[in-house]
Amino acid sequence: MTYTARLTSSLEKKIPLPVVVGKGNVLSVKKVKRQIQIRATSNYLKQDSIIFRVACRGTDYFEVKGRLKEGQIMFPLPSQSLPEGILVFTMTDVAGHPLAERLFFNERPESRLKIDIVPDKDFYVQREQCKVAIQTTNEQQVAVPGHISIHVINHDQLGHVSDTRDHILSYFLLSSDLKGTVQHPGFYYQEGTNRDKDLEALMLTQGWR
């Protein structure tokens, strides 16, 4: 069978999808509490041995070998033993030939530095000297050294742009690891919001293998 994607906005557009193949592999990755669940399914490899490799920014962190049972295998990995950012999960046969690859974003906000900024006054007049106390602590609330740069903007005029554009976290952990342009990368790091589903959609599109 053949399938077509139909996009509707102001104008309707139809895009033919790739031909469905008769055999293949599916690699599923999802986070359940503090564990990352990996599940592989194949409709032609039934009892074969396969290897899973987990890498982040060019460094391999895990290599797990297992055997499919009736074309399926599932196992967990501790998310805290992996760094924050884009993880590359690669499924290969025992000869090292890639069978499937999947990107997954491991979000670990507790591992980031906490930065507290306290100004000496609530309000300042134009060009008045501003003194601020800055403290950086880790997840154990222990003070750690840091190199600080401060960017001051008019929130009423540029607040929305600043909230969604690239910044240190979004660049180093997200957009620099993906091909193409990520629209509004800061959107995925807005405080007080859960972006798990948005990040998953981004990994499945921009990072599809």
C-alpha cells in the first residue's frame, strides 16, 4: 500500500510518503521515572544477538549485548548515569552493522548549576551603578566556582525574543547536536513548563535516522 501526508493550512498540500518495506526494526526509547526503557522489535530477526550502544557528544557510555526473543527485547538503563543532553541509541548486529538508530533527550535539571542573583536595590534610576550578589551552587546546595556573564535587556520590548532564542543551555545541550535549524530553541527550556512531549517530537523529526 502507498500513503500520502495531507497538510492543511491556507493551502492544501499532499506529500507522498516512502514506500512501506516488508521487514525492519523498531527502536523505542522512553523515560519512566529514573530509568530509560529501551525496547527493540524486529519482524525478521527472531532469536538473534544484537548490541545496543549509547553515546552522547561523541563519547560512548554503554554497550549492552542481548538476544532477541521472538523478535523482541527490552531492558532499562539508569538515567542518572547518563549526561544531560541528546543521547544516541544505536542498535547493531554482532558484526557491528547498524540496524536502527534513535535520538533521545535526557533531561536532568537537577544536575545543572543553581544561580541566585540578589541586587542591592529593587529599583534603579538610569545609569545608576548596580551591585548584585551572585551565588552558584550544585544539586547538594554546595557553593561551586563559576564564570559569570550577565546580559541585561528591556523585558517589555525583548522579553519574548529572549525567552525563546538560543542560550547557553539550549545551544550546548540541544541545537548544536542537531542538523538543520531548530526553531525557537529556548522554548524547550522555559521555566515552569514540561516540554517532554515537545522534545520527543523534536528528536523524532530533526534527529530521525
